[in-house]
Amino acid sequence: MKEISVGEILKPLRLDKYLTMEIKNISRKKIDFLIKEGKIKIEGKTKIKPSFVLKGGEKIYVDISGLEEKEPIVLKPQSLSPEPKILYEDEDLIVIDKPAGIIVHPSLNNLKLPSIASWLIKKYPFLSEVGEDRLRPGIVHRLDKETSGVLVVAKNNFSFNYLKNLFKERKIRKKYIALVRGEIKTPEGEINLPLGRSKKSPMKRKVIIKNQQVQRGKAALTKYRVLKRFQGYTLLEVIPETGRTHQIRVHLASIGFPVVGDRFYGKSKSSEQDKDLNLSRHFLHAQEIAFLSPKGNFLKIESPLPLELKGILQKLRPKID
């Protein structure tokens, strides 16, 4: 058991952030896991969370055995078939067309699973030195496993930090195409509801109702515009103004229009109607991304709607007003 005495702190700091700076060669994700496992404790506190705020003077006890790695974490280079298409590339970055059904990067529990990350280091070995985490070489943002479309990857650490900052400051514009269950009457709208983790599942997110755990939720804003209405369905253009995990899927489900094929947030009796579509994934596609490159050039890169999703639209009957 290692004891860490927290010295004077100029401003309050989250526990997980502090420990990643204090302990070498340990990721924030693993710190979070160890806190939840009870292997990291604070004197005088019976229960803590990764978000616990340190103010200085605390004593932290860390189970060192939980931090020791028997072997260094190594991401194995792997091929993907078919290979992701490269939509744009220069000396600073790559923009790829991510296929549905492939995770962007693995976790400690599924290192051998094929991923965009393992494909990237096979194609670009130097990327293993880019970024903050060897499991996420050059990756500055992510798409859900079943979401297809544009994904940006940094080719050097300067670009990595530049792009991460753009995302943080919301200076990167993303546009998605989504097919939702139900007929939205208004031509456009926005969903401004904070999001937080679900108590039932650590992987799942939920809308935090106003005046109920507001402080625990993170601000999230999603705008949408109707592209076409079908009988029982609506095709939307969706712009997430913030980048929370599962944001689009959770927000649309929260107003009663879940993404078609979403087995995580779209479960209901009415989802039975989706079975006739024979969709192997959810209908969410990252169509476009726009931003200023590290060299100052304006880039707008688009990904065409996959053939599988085009085929789904052809099965639907247009709404006749």
C-alpha cells in the first residue's frame, strides 16, 4: 500500500487527474477502475469517486499491486477487411471513413479485438508514439462501434494537441444522418438536456432531469433538421453541439424518437417493426466534419451514406401529407 500526501493545490483538482500526474505509466481509465474497485482510498472518506475534488492536505492510499503490470500494454497491429477508406490525408492528419461494426480502440479487457487503432498502427507504425494513450494512437475523438463515417486521426503530437483543443473548444463541426422511429412533425428542433451515467449500467448514459441530479449531469446540446418523412420513420440531419458519449442516440430516444436499430437505447414494443428492415446496425452515420487544419486550411470532408443504409431507405414508404 502506497501513501500519497497531497500538498498545497492552487485550485481544486479531480482525484483521477491528480493521480495520473502523480503516478507514472498509469492511464486515467485504469485509475478510475481502481477507484471503483476500492483499491484507492482517502483518509477520512468512506466512499470516493474519480470526480472527488482534492483541495490539498489529503492522504491517499493506493494499492500498488493493482497498478503493477506484469507485461507492458501492447496493441497488436492488425489488418481489417475491407480496409477503411482514407477520405483525406496530409502531413498532419488522416480522415478515414470508419465502417460500422468496428470499435475505434480497444480497452484493457479486449486488447486483441480488431479495431481502427490496431489497423492504424499496422498501416502507420509511427502512430504508436502519437497521443496520450498507446491504445488510442493518434485518435482525437471516437465513433460508437455501430456508427459509420468520418473519423479524424492526428499524425504527430503537435496535430494531436491542436485537434484535441479544437474539439474541447467546440470549433469542429460534425454532421450526422440518422433515421429515427416515429414521425417528427416540426421541420427542425434542438434537445438541450444534460447527460450522465446510468446507475444500472456503467456503459449506458441517460438524460438527467432538471432539478434532479443536475450537478452530476454534463451539458449536452443536439440540433436536428428533418430531411424526409416516411410512414413510421423520419430521416434527420443531426448536429451535436457538444460531444458527449452516446449523445445523439440518448437525446433522440429521450424525446420519443430512437435511432432505428439501436439495441441499447431503442428497445420498446414498437421496435418490433424494425425487424422487417433487416438492419444489422443502428442507422447513424457521421456524414461530414469541418474544421481548420493545423496549417490553417479550412477542411470539409464528407462520407457518403453506406449502401446498407441507402437500401433501408428504399424499403420505406414516403409520408404523404
